[in-house]
Amino acid sequence: MKKLRVMSVFGTRPEAIKMAPLVLELKKYPEIESICCVTAQHRQMLDSVMEVFDVQADADLNIMAPRQTLSSITCKCLTGMDDVIEELKPDLILVHGDTSTTFAGALAAFYHQVAVGHVEAGLRTYDRYSPFPEEMNRKMVGAIASLHFCPTENNRKNLEKENITEGVFVTGNTVIDALKTTVREKYHFATEELNHLPYDTKKVILVTCHRRENYGEPMKNIMLALRQIAQTHEDVELVYPVHLSPVVRDAVKEYLEGAPRVHLIDPLPADEMHNLMGRCYMVMTDSGGLQEEAPALGKPVLVLRKETERPEAVAAGTVKIAGVEQDNIVKMATELIASREAYEKMAHAVNPYGDGEACRRIAEAILWHFGKRSEKPKDYHGM
Ligand code: UD1
Ligand code: UDP
């Protein structure tokens, strides 16, 4: 029997965290040959994830350059993928989410007339410049893909509005599958400093910030807000694993370095990050992935953006949009720090994004689509 060759393509940290469990799940099925191609749009941050999940790349485009532009990422991925597709001849290419790797990976597949499956399909803000360039990337991939794996019913409805109704499956988000393997009760951090944070006596706030549309004035406002929060609350410790982007690191250096009660650390391996999230008091972030993970761990999230394509946890009450203005961020954080009642209202574990079975549903949907299963997998309906 000829196996179905499924090639997962990814390049950045969040794609890797959400695709690694799928690459591994696909390996369990005798009808499938699961291979993976990394673009290495991120180098160190990608390699760290590959190590945590013990996934090896079958092809590595190694494209990352310091301060890379969107065009350079797209061009390098696109031309690099030509050779890989010709050599490895996949039957299906899986891409994830909305990065430049995602878009270029899908476009390269299309140029070679290879079917595309879009994991984490159907997220939308309906603002083409926010998040930038992600909103347009995911729309373009939606137009190219034959299979669409939506984390939630809301995502499926978004695709329906664009007349995408064929090959659509609601699966849950694979990030919840990943969390199930990384979070442990008696976890010992390899990053020694994290074992000694005052989780029980102070409020440890986990912070990340990296988005391109926040570069410049918004990022400055966010950093100044974080500084003010740390300065004015003696019972707070901010822990900030700083993204390796030089633009982000420059802003952090200028506005946050030396501030009291602010711990600036290097990016953490995914398992360390997830366990830190499980122990912290709350999360402040502009990250997409953290908005999905923190609610599952019962941690309130203040989103450092003007909007979100993940309204499910906002509706569930565990995520709030804090925006990118200094005063408002400080005000909203202060409320959560000072008011037990406000905090308790947000601090309950909800899982609108999945039940940890997303990878299995995606694998079964692929097998069904290619005629190797008679039953279509049931959609995920929330927990
Ligand atoms: C990218 C994605 C964004 C995603 C984010 C996750 C695009 C356009 N953006 O943004 O959707 O949310 O990843 O983190 O696809 N760098 C390193 N080492 C690394 C990683 C990055 O040095 O391991 C530095 C490099 O100088 C690189 C820069 O960071 O040029 C920016 O990386 P890039 O992938 O272009 O943008 P991100 O902001 O990371
Ligand atoms: N993450 C990590 N180490 C860190 C910061 C984040 O492993 O130091 C994880 C985080 O838990 C989540 C993912 O990286 O799974 C989110 O990636 P990022 O914020 O870079 O991108 P986004 O989700 O915004 O696209």
C-alpha cells in the first residue's frame, strides 16, 4: 500500500509548538508517512521547540537573517520550497496559522499543485493591518487551502462568510494537545531563577510582547506601562522572557532595563514557559498563543493589542483587551492586582480552544479526505 506522504511546513516558534504534536500524531497511522520541512524563519526559537518535542526536520531551509523583512522571508521560503517539494513529492502540505512561512508554504504548494491543509484556520479580525501581516496571510491561505482545520465553531463561521464551506473541520486547537504534554504538577525548572520566584507571597506577572503592528509608539507605551506597574506595586514581580527580535530587544533595553521588580530573561523553552504560566498570577501579552494557553491554565490575560482574533476567551471572561495606551494598561492591570474580586472573576480555567484531541481529529479528517477512512471525524463542540 502506498502511504500518503504528509509534509508539515513551519518556521516560527508558535507554529512549531502547535505543529510538533501533529507531526508526531501523524506518525502513529500506518497509512501516513509524516515528514516535516522547517523554513527556520526563527532559528534559535524554532530549534528549542524541536528539542522539547523531539521532532526532527526532513528538510531545513535555514532562511533566518537579522532584522529580516517580510519580502525577504516570503521570497526565501518560496524558492526554497521549490526544491523540497520536487525532491520529497508530498501528497499534502500542512501549514499553520498566519506567518510569512505559512503564506509562502501554501503558495509554493499551490505552484506545484499539491493540496494544502490549513491548521488553525478561520481566525479573523477583519482589519487587514492588525495583526499585520497575519490577517492577510491567513485570508490568502484560506483561499489556497483544500482542507481547513478550524479550532472553534466561531472560526468555521468566519470561513462560511467567505463562502469556504468544503473541506472544513472543527478540531480544537493543537496548542491544547501541546499543553497536555508539557504542563506537570511538580515541575522543576531548568532555568534555576524560576524555581525561586515568590509565587506564593507575591503576584508574579508573566509578560511577552513582540507584534510587528506594535513596533514604535505602541511598544513604547506598553513598556512604559509595564515599568509603571512594577514601580508602583511592591507586591508584584514581572517576568518577561524577551523575544529575540532586535526591534523588541532595543525597546526593552530603552524602557525597561533596570526597572525594579522586572526580570528580563531570554526566551524560555516551551515546557518551561507553559509551567511558568501555570504558576503565575496573571499574563500580560500581545501573543496569540498565550491567549489560548493561559485561559486553559486558569490565568487571567490582559491583551496588549487593540483587538483580538480570539474572542472566545473574552466571551468566557478570562481575557480582556487592554489596548496599547499606557494609562489604560496600567489601570486594567492595577484593578487585577488590587481587587481580589476582579481577579477571581477572571481566574477560572476555561478551554474554548480544545480538549487535547485536535491532532487526532486532523489526522482522521486527512484520512477521510483521501478515502482511507469511511467515517468523517466528529467536529469539536467545545467543553
Ligand atoms: C513572527 C511572525 C509572527 C509570529 C511571531 C512569533 C511573520 C511576519 N511574523 O514574527 O506572526 O507571531 O513570529 O514569535 O511571519 N530572531 C532571532 N532568532 C530567533 C527568532 C527571531 O534572532 O530564533 C530575530 C531575527 O533577527 C529576526 C527577527 O527576530 O529577523 C524577527 O523575526 P521574524 O520571524 O521576522 O518576526 P517575528 O516578530 O518573530
Ligand atoms: N513561548 C515560549 N517561550 C517564551 C515565550 C513564548 O515557549 O519565552 C511560547 C508560548 O507559550 C506560546 C508560543 O510560544 O506557545 C507563542 O509564541 P509567540 O508569542 O512568539 O507567537 P504568537 O503566538 O503571538 O504568534
